[in-house]
Amino acid sequence: MDYIFKESLDVLKELSDIPDKVMFKNVLKKAKGIVIYPNLVKAGFFVGGNYGEGFLLRKDDNNIWYGPLFLTLKGISGGFQFGVSKIGLVLLVMNDSTFKNFSQNTNVTLGVNLDVAAGPVGRSLDAETDYTLNAAMYSYSISKGIFFGVSLKGSVIEKNTDRIKKFFGMYMDSEEILYNEKIFDPDLKALTDFIDKINF
């Protein structure tokens, strides 16, 4: 199970090490939580699709991390498309109310149940801009060391019950995971420590 955490840490390190990293890091500092899909597969044969397995972490006001709530992402995109590619996808949760969408044990459709926008990139961030008021989540995707645009509108995020049972040894409610289960896995702790170091 730990490979998904190690691969997710690699994605965060890659995002934090590219020339346009400044704005990503600043938005990350404002985030209340994070969703990571380390290997989102984009495949196309006339009609394109996305599929990935990932997880959600929540950080409280005392900088204590909770999770992981394991998730899948499935989406279909139109247009003339061919080929297969893998990208690392990070969704930054910008307000506490967004977690209610995930704690209700129902599917979340991006752009319908939950607003998601492409994360700002570049080398500067207006200090007066309050990103917590604009979008519920900001997305960052990367492939081979560069930002990679991916359309998420209409994609469905589902709770990955099988992964949850395997990790915790039993079924657990989404709300219980996000609000009561403190991080204990060492590989996951390495990931949250890396985020905390960025935010320090």
C-alpha cells in the first residue's frame, strides 16, 4: 500500500522543484487539505478518459493531519484523441466546507457538486488575493517535469472502499477518517512532513 504514498511524495517534490513553483507553494500554504493522484491515466481512442487512484488528507487548525480517505477519479473528455499518458494530479482543498462533500459517503462530480479551477502558476502571487474565496479546489498536474493541463469538469470522485478496508483493516466511514484518524503510516507521515516543511 505504501507505494501510493511514496509516489505521491515524488509528485509533490516534482511540483516543488520546477521553475514556476512559487505560486504552487503559496497556494499550498493556504490549503486546508490535499488530494493526490500520483498516476492519473489519460487514454484516448477518439474519446478520451481519465482514471486514477488517490487519497485525501485534511489538516486542522493545529496543523494536525487526518486521513487518508482513499478515492478514485473517473472522467470522460470529448474530442479527437489518441494515445495513453500518465500524469501526477494534485487537488488543493481551500476551505473546510469542501470536506462535507467527501464526508457524506456519496460521489462528487467536479464542476457540479464541487468547484475546481486550474491552479495559478508563475513566480509571484498577489498577497492581497484570497484564494479561499474563489474556488473550492485548485488543480495542479505535472508530467515529465512540466505543468500539464487536464480537464476535470464532469469527472467523478468516488470513495475507494476496497482500499480503505485494506489500509485500516476494516470499513470506516468517510467522516470518521477525515476527522478522527490521525496520520500513522510512516510513508504518509514523510509526505505530510514535506508539506509542513514547505509551509514553514
